[in-house]
Amino acid sequence: MDNDNLEIIDLERSISFVSDNKSWLGVPKNMKDSKQRKQESTEEYRNMKQILYAQWFVDNFGVQGVRYIFMRDTTWCRRMLWLILILAGGSYCCYVTLNNINYYLTYPTTTKTSRHFHRKVEFPAVTICKYNIFQCSYQSGYCNMSHFYTKIRDIGVCFTFDPSKDPVRKYQMFPGREGGLMFGFGTNESDWAHGPFMNQEGFVVVVHDPGEQIVMVENGKNIPIGSTVSISVTRSTHSLLPYPHGECGEKKLMYYSTYSQAACQQECRAKVVLPLCGCRFEYWPENITVPVCSQFMIDACVPKILNGAYEFDGCDCPPECHRIKYDMEVTSARMTHGTTDFIKNFVAGFDMRKHGVEIRVFYPSLAYTTQIEEASYSIEKLLCDIGGAGGLFLGASFVSLFELLDFMVYSLWLSSIQLWFKRRKNKVKDLRMNV
């Protein structure tokens, strides 16, 4: 049986129901034979079909209470009460929906923090500037010199301890000072390199991730001469969200192979300062193909930089989405004369209290912290909140919305067909009158 015959049968049943029950739509009771009426007048049949479809939609629509508004066999007070109730529920649903959408568009986030305990924790790199190392131990044993390298940084020649390439000793196996690193340093100003920020006496130390681009003047901790220093380190990993929930990201750099915010800012400074000075500082990447600044060039260029002859506002350097951070807690005490006398037995004439420092770097416990930034209000939660408000105040769902759209489209289609037949009928009538 084709679709047209099925529609005719359903229509006959609907007309019979309306005739027997005196529908609120006011359809005449003597309309019992829809097929006969269709044969007599197609236009009237289509009108009836549209009316009955509207009746069926109101009786079966997913929004509860709508059918009571259109009942004609009840009091107007009852109908008005249901109308007010539906309008109030619909208004509140719209209010809640708009609020939820506005909240979602703020892209809120939450940060989950957890602490993990392990049998071993990867040891960081440690960089100290202004150095002459004369004593070093790691994990209560002598250091392997392959773990060290020197590099010119922004405040001069610096010494870095990096055990990351040793598959065994890159971990601290037991907590406390004895499980970490101990440095003994002495000053030697002849090893200093030229730089614009060399105006302090003492040492600067940074604990950082191996391979990370660091700026000593910004991230370093100052260590006074003649002291014994303990640096308690806490390791934490951070995972951030990119736009639109967060601000992290990365970009391809010209002078650095790996992106970091510090490397990006350093490169941005280089791009601005290079045309101003015509040379590069010693601690900048060697792949910058300009001469290294001499002391004379630095003396001429630095005043221009410090006087604000350039701006860094155009630097777009978002933080990394994944990074490891080391927080340092520094405590120090004045070195005793006994320690100084003991060092003199190995380095004749060297006064540790005037020219040296002892530094211990360690994890107080074999634990680290993870911080993960997550979207706190997802699109799924938004849809659930909207659906919950609609279900609570209107008894509706997303299917009800599609029912309404389907009714509107189908009614528009029926109306357009009816209008087409009416115009065609009028056109035929006009032609007959002209003949």
C-alpha cells in the first residue's frame, strides 16, 4: 500500500474521531467520509488535512500541558492558567539557557593537583654562575665529570650539572641532603664574560629542566659568599590548555630548535636589539650570524636599551602547554672557620669565607606534584543543563524541539501546496471568464 493511501486511511480515522467526539477545533460533525469529500473538493480536503494534522500535533507534542491551552470543551480560566504556566516555564528555560551559554563562552577551567610518591625521582639540572669548582659530590660519591659542562649565559660563564643522560644516576634514589648534589665553589673574576647585568658580587644558581633555556638574571637565586646553602627542590609538572580555554601554545623559532617561553622572549629581544647594536651578546645562540659584541660595543649599546629605545610589546610568547617546573627553597648559614681551615688543606691559601660557597641541592622527599588544567564546563555539560531545565519546567526534550521544527516545516509545505492549488484554480477561472 502506497503512502497516499495510508494518509487517506489515517485521515478517515481522524475525521471519524473528530465527528464522534466534537473536537475543540470546531470541525463539522457531518464530515464522515473524507474520501468522498476529497473527490468532491480537493481544496477542502487539504484544509481538513492541515487542521487534523495541527490537532494531532497539539495532542502529541512533547511539551506537557500545551493541549490544555487549546481545549474548547473546558473553561477559559483553566486554559488561561495553563497558558501562564507554559509561558512562565518557557521564559525561565530561556533565561537558564542563555546564562548557561554565556558561562560556557567564558571557557572556565579547573586545575587538578595531585601528589605522587615514588622510589626515585629524576634529578634536575643545576646551573651556577661565577665559578671555580674545587669540590663536588653526587649521591654521596664522587661526581662523573661527563655530567658537567660550561656555557656563557646572560651574567657570565656558568657551570651546569646535568645527569639526564646517565640512565642510572639521573635519579635521586633516597631523600634528603645525602641523596642530592653538593658543590664547593670559589670565585675567579677572570672567568667572567662581558654582559650588561654583571653588577653583583656572589653566585647565582638556578635549578631547571635539562635542555631548558634559562635566563639567570630573571630566574636565579642569589647566593652570598662565605655561606653554606641548602636548596630544597620541589618538582612539579604542568599541563595547560590552549585557546580558547587557556593561553598556552608554541611557535616555530628562528634561533632555537625547541620552543619555550623563555627562548621565545630571548629571540624577540635579539630581533629588536640586533639592528640597534649591530652585534650579539655572547650568551645568545651561535647561529645568529653577526659578530659578538665587544666591550666597547656593549658600552655604546646598553644605554640605548636601558633608555627604552625599543619595545618588546610585540612579542607573542605564550607559555608552554607542557612543562616541568622546579621550585627552590633556599636556606643558608655562615660558614664556620673549621670548614675554611679544612679547605685550606686542599687549596693552599684559599679563604672559603671570603671567596667561596658550599651548596647542596636535593629533594627533601621522593615525590612530585602534577597540575592538569581541564575545561570545567564542556559542551556535553551545557547540553545536559539545557535539557534538564527544559525537562523540569516544560517536560520537554531535544526531540520536542525537532517535533516543533518538523511541524512548522510540514505545515509550511501543506500551506504552499494549498496556495498553489488556489492560484491555479483562480487562474483557470480567469481563463474561462475571458473565453
